[in-house]
Amino acid sequence: MSGNPLDESLKKLVGDRTAKVLDEHLRLRTVGDLLHHYPRRYAERGELTRLADLPVDEYVTVVAQIAKADKRTYGRGSGVRLEVVVTDGSGSLTLVFFSKAAHAHAHRLIPGRRGMFSGKVSVFNRTRQLAHPDYQLLDADEGEEAVDAFANRLIPLYPAVKQITSWRIAQAVDTALNSLGALGWAGVGEPLPDALRASRGLEPLPVALEKIHRPGTKADIEAARKRLKWDEAFVLQVALARRRADESALPAVPRRPGSDGLLAAFDAKLPFTLTDGQRSVTAEIFADLATDHPMHRLLQGEVGSGKTLVALRAMLGVVDTGGQAAMLAPTEVLAQQHHRSVTEMMGELAQGGMLGGSDLGTKVVLLTGSMGTAARRRALLDLVTGEAGIVIGTHALIEDKVKFHDLGLVVVDEQHRFGVEQRDALRAKAEQPPHLLVMTATPIPRTVAMTVFGDLETSVLDQLPAGRSPIATHVVPAAEKPHFLARAWERVREEVEGGHQAYVVCPRIGDEEDGKDAKAAKSGASAKGAADKPPDDGERRPPLAVLETAEQLTAGPLAGLRVEALHGRMAPDAKDDVMRRFTAGAVDVLVATTVIEVGVNVPNATAMVIMDADRFGVSQLHQLRGRVGRGSAPGLCLLVSETPEAGPARARLDAVAATLDGFELSRIDLEQRREGDVLGQAQSGSRSSLRVLTVMDDEDVITAARDEATAVVAADPELAAHPDLRSALDSLLDADREEYLDKG
């Protein structure tokens, strides 16, 4: 065996057939892949249990004598079942084996033999049974020591699929460990530097792998997990540290705005003063823009904290230097809203070269995929000539036909909605790498920011501007107390009669002619919110829809009010018209999908009713709620749900109702949904790169690993002195993930 034995193909170890199943269904291709496929939990055979006291659905170990054994056929003789009845004097239990296992165990499990039997208790035909139990037969001279050794063993249970069971994976792991052990683990690399491992008190890798798969005690599992968490955290942070180092070496045009240009004119006309947080974050951004390497900064913050204003000031600063800025938005509704709010904030400064425009101004153009040909042609011309300093658009911005005069800054709004290829395509439109500002309206815990966005410097806006009003949030249990829902509609009417407006949000559109929407309805999730679907969403009625709800409200509890619908499948002009009229106060109640989730700013809207609120994730509910309370009047958000009061879905809604702290809610959201693949599962399609490390629970490990990784990369950017670390990096970053980091 040459090289690192962990890189060897599994075919040599387990045979072509098993290797093919492991590859196709679990993406385990090498010995290393298999040994890093850790047990998801351990079954404790635990205390011996009397047959009379067997609990259903729990793993038990019993010592009993075989009373009878019968092999029977079923399915017209095509199947074989072995039924073995055992007794310990207090009661009886049936052991069941099917097919090949029935033949394999029949000659051993004969009446009169005594043994230890372990498995999960189930009930079939009112009889307690163990299906395919583990067992060990005892000879007449084997006593309590053998019983204790068997009963107290920790049994690893692996993530498995229908095509290959946990115990078959365990057999393959045993084969691998035995093979490597016979070689003394020769050639197996050590990705952690020796000094780091010694200072942190971490096990050698071979010891950790033995303990994680063959633990003698729970302490063995903890020691192994501690070491393997460090492997994951450190190698990932090295990848991100190298990315940061590479980016800092790229050339970029410094952008230093003057004191008497477009930015200064914009600041002079602002009707309010910036918050301390906005000033602080702006200083960080402009310091980055002034350097001769590309800015890579994440701007995150609370709903309504003024991220768009901060981004606009950065764009204006770049325009002052003769450059252009592009803002990439995930939806047409959001792109239109950004364009509308930017032009309104800038006033005559957004009419450069136009009659009535300011001499200091520039053009602000909108570019979306469904624009008319003439408008699109004008926008493209303004970009290539440089007449438009700012462009706001959707994916249409990254098409080949779009050319810039001098693209200096790319602002990506709601980064999680975009694939890395899209972000990269827009950045490639500049002669030199443009500066990059990534915005997210979803607050991210510090550890997630360090891991998911570890190649970006992070700025946080956690201070709301003066004048923002509190939002009261309540859960409306529609099934248990239908009169609460009736009262909710009364509250909406009261808000409208008081001169305000309201949103009603539904999970789906309701046009069943659309195949995707129909499919989403059947699965009980909105087409948009499938990735955000809560883990406890079960089989129940289809979610409520915008079109039906708007019709029912107009004819029922909100009769006489001006109710209109808004959803993503409407024509762009129609969507823009509805939003303009809602913003102008010509619409009382807007019934919408989550197209209004971010960016929509209507200060007069004070109430929101979210139907089937349990079908949305925690962070999404927080984003939706942020559309109200944006003016001087207090906001009201009502979360309507038919889920049971004691269920996890209701607990999620109660958490949202209990706090307006987006960072706290993001922790709850992540704990419930887990982090997925921190290298961008949605973008790369890869399975999770984290197996034992969790970004919520292991903040200390991630923080320390980032510091250690930064130091190692600073001293040795090419990792020439760390060949095993470089190998581990290559193993972590398969082709998809390597591309993700390269393009990120």
C-alpha cells in the first residue's frame, strides 16, 4: 500500500459491490471517507432487563434460554422467517429473523441454548419481539463476567440508507480498522501540526479514529470527538484563511471619495442623522474601499437597522471616484423596491444628465429579466457608457450582454439566495476585481459568520434608527380558539380605520395550474419556502394561498376595505403598480407571499397577519415581521396557526413572539434546522462537510481554530511544511467545494 492508506479506494477493502453502494448512496469512496463517517449515536446494551419488564421502543439486553425455534415460510413460500421464543422465567420474548438471516441463525439458535440477546423492542400481533437482534450464546461454564462484558458494550449506530444498513457499515469500518491496525497505521497523515496537538491535549488521529468507532467507555467517545472537531474546524479555517490571504494579494482600484462630491451632497440632504452603528460600519467600509486590494465585507444586522442606507453611501462614494456600483437583488420585487427607495432618497441626485437633475448627480438604472426591449436597451447603453453610476437588478445583471464602463463595487443583497457562480459572473465584469459588499437581513450568530462567511470581514448593525416603533407579536391558535382569528381581522380593520395599512402573508400563491405550486401544496410547503420548511412539518391540509385568501377576506371579514394581492408570478409592471399604490396608501390590505420578506419599506403599514405561520422558519418570520413598525406608530404581528399547543411548531412561534432580538432568534433557528453544509450546500450540492463539529455548540473550538489557522497560513501560505494538512485540505475540498471557495 503506497502513500496515505486513507486515500485508498474502498474497493480493495470491501469489494466492488459494497464499495459501489457506499459510493452511490453515501458518497464514501476512500478508506478515509469511511472512517470519517462517524456513528450518529451509540446504543447502550446497558442493564440486563427481565423479560417481564421489557419497555417497547427501547434497546435492551436480556439473558434467556431458548424455549423453541420454528422456521416458517410466508408469501406463498417465497419468504422464510425464523421465530425463536426465549424465556428467563419471568416472561417470554420472540426473536425474529428473515430471509438469509433465518437460514444463517437456525442451526445455532436451538432449544436449550442460553444466551444474551440485544435489540430494540417492538410489538407485532400483541407479542413483544426483537427483529434481527445481536446475540452471543453462552457456554455452560460462562458466567457473569461474560454477561457483563456483552451487556455494557457501546454499539455504534451509523447514518445509513435503505441500500446499506448500519451493521453492514460497521462491518466495513471494522475491516478498515483491522487493516490499518495490522500495518501499525503506517503512512496515515497527521493534519494537525504537532505543536497545536500537544498544546491542546488532543489524541493522535489513529487513536481518535479507533475510539470513535470502538469506544470502550463514554470518555473514549468524548476524547475522540474533541480531536475530530479540531480536525474539521482547523482544516476549514485554514481553507478560509488561505482564501483571505489570496484575496488580499489581488489588485484593486482604491476608491477614496472627495469631500465635495455626490456623497457629500447626499449626506447634506439627509433628513436625519446616522446612528452610531451606521457611522462605525461606514468607516470600516470606506477604509476597505481605500485600499489597493478588494474589499470583502459582510454587512449584517437587525431588520430595519439601515443596511440599505449604508450600502447606498458606499455606492455613492465609488461613483464619486469615477466608478460604477451594482446591487444584485434576489427578486424583481426587491430590485424594484431598492430602485424606488434609492431614487427617492437621492432625489435630483439620481437624475444625472437629465432635465432638473443635479450637476453632481448620476443615473440610477433598473435592470431585470422581464423589462421591455427599449427600456433594457437604454439601461445597457447607460451602463457601458458610464452615464449610469448605479445599477440595481436581478440575475439579469450577470448576462453576457451586460457591460460596464468601470465596475468598482458589487453589493450582493441576501447572499444566501445566490449561487456562487452568479456572484462570480458579476465580479468578472470588471477589469480588476471590484470591491464586494455582501448584505444579509438575517442576523447570523458570530460562530456562523466565522464559518459560513469566514472569507469575509464582518460588520454588524445592531442599533435601530431613532423613530422605529416596537412590534407586539402574538400567536393566534385558530384551531383551538377560532374567535381569536375573528378578533385578528377586527384588529386589522381597526388599524385601517385608524389611517394605517396591513399585510396578510400566505405560504403559497394558489394558482394550481402552476405545476411547481401544486406540488408544493401537496407537500405542505410553499415553493419558495421549501428550504426553510420546519422539521416538524407533517402531512396535513395544503397551506393557505394568496389568491383564495384575498378573495375570502374581500367577501368576508375585510369587506369594504381595499384588498389586493401580490405574488412573484405577477408581471413585473403589475407587481410594481401594486407596490406603488400600497406605498402611496391607495391599498389598505396587501395579501402577499414572502415576496415582501425583505427590503419592502412602507412606514404606514402597522399590522401583519401571517397565515399558517408554523410553515415558516424562525428567521423568516422575523424578517416578515420587520415590514411593520417602520414608522412612528407601533406595529402588530399576529401569527396564525392550527398546530397543537404542546407541539414543537407552536414552541417555535412562541419563541418568535417572545423576543424581537434577531440574533437570539437566529440561534434558535439554527439549533432547530442545524447548519447544513457550511461551505454552501445549496450552491455546491455537496453533503455536509461537518460531521462532529456544530457551529452553534463549538464556538470556543471555532474561535481558537481560526486564530491557529491564521497564524499557520501567515507563516507558510503554501503549507509547504505541512504536507498532511495540505492533503486533508484537498480531501475536504472536493471539486465542488474548491470551486465554491475559489469563486466565493
